[in-house]
Amino acid sequence: MKPRFSNQRNHALTLTEVLVVVVVLLLFLVLIYASLPQLKAFAKRQNCYSNLRSGSVAFWIWAGDNNDKMPMELSTNNGGAREWMMQGNVSEVFCVMSNELGTPKILVCPADSRTWVTNWNQFDNEHLSYFVGIDVCYNTNFSDISMSKFLFGDRNLTNGTGTGKNILQLTANETAGWAEELHKGRGNICLANGSVLKLDNSSLQAAITNTGGVTNRLAIP
């Protein structure tokens, strides 16, 4: 039995076909390159979101081990950091939770120009991206806690004024917003109930209104 051969020839691509393929590939590469900044910004915000989730767990574990008190509630004489925080040393709130946090690296937002450290002895406000809610309290009786208060979050919050050197006061009657510094006019906030919100200026104002209190006093690093 004789083998059968196809009469069809394998044709090479014509010059026109090659040019079409090259143009399509170039357009594809241009689209990818154009979207890189947005993809990088999205990734940084997602990492910041993860930092806040991890930090919220540390806050709750620490409070559970300290008579249901947050570090902001307790005096330095009792192992807390309230006096340091009110003097502007916001980093001390996180230093007292070093065992729960593990590493201070997660306390710098990836979109922040501030650098992170891995050694708690080197950690201070210059290696911290997040504010702390001054008046957030923990209680096992959830009726005694405003669960929608701002626990901590991105430091690029502003209302144009402040009540002190490092204290920012947010009220439902005043306009607050995000500076462009971190997430281009957006930010992340962890509430007292442990949930993390991704907010623009409009949703930030709604979150302030929903906190259940007259004000949110924030210690800004």
C-alpha cells in the first residue's frame, strides 16, 4: 500500500500577515504598560488593607489580655500608651502591642514614602503610616462600645484644621477628606469592630456620620 501525500503546501506567513501580528502585539504591550500604574496602585492599597486587618487582630488580642482595655485607654503606668499618644508619640501605641503584631513592618503603608523597619527599637512615628483613634474603647459588652468608631487607618486624613499638634478632630458637621499623599485621594480605615473600609472622600464623610459619636479624635503620626 502506497503512502498518501497531501497536495497542500505549508505556506509561510506573508509580509502583511507578519505586520498585522506585530501591530497587535505592540498594541497589547502598550495597553499593559499603560495599566501598570493603576495595577501597582491597586496592589499597594490591597497590601495596606491587609496591614489594617492584621493590626485590628493585634488590638483585640491585646485588649483581651489587658482587662478589656485598649492601649489608648491605659496609662503608661499600667502598661498602656495614652500619655505618649497624647504627646504625639503615636508609635508607642503599637510598641506596647509588639508581641501581638510581631513586626513593625506592617505599620507602613506600601504607598507611603516612609520606610519600614523590622526592629522595634528603631520604630517611631517616622516609620508609621497610620493614625490611632484616641477615644476607641473595648468592652465585652458590645452595647458599651461604638463599634463604628475609627480604630486606626491611613494618616492622610485632613479637615483643614486640628485640635492640637498631632490631634485631628472629625465631626459630622465638618467636611473631611483624603490628601493625595498615599492613595491619590482615597484611604483605608479600620473600625472598632475590626472591619476595614476602602473610602473615597464621599464615603469617608458617610463613615464619620455613622460612627455613633459626636466626634472622632485621631492621633496622627
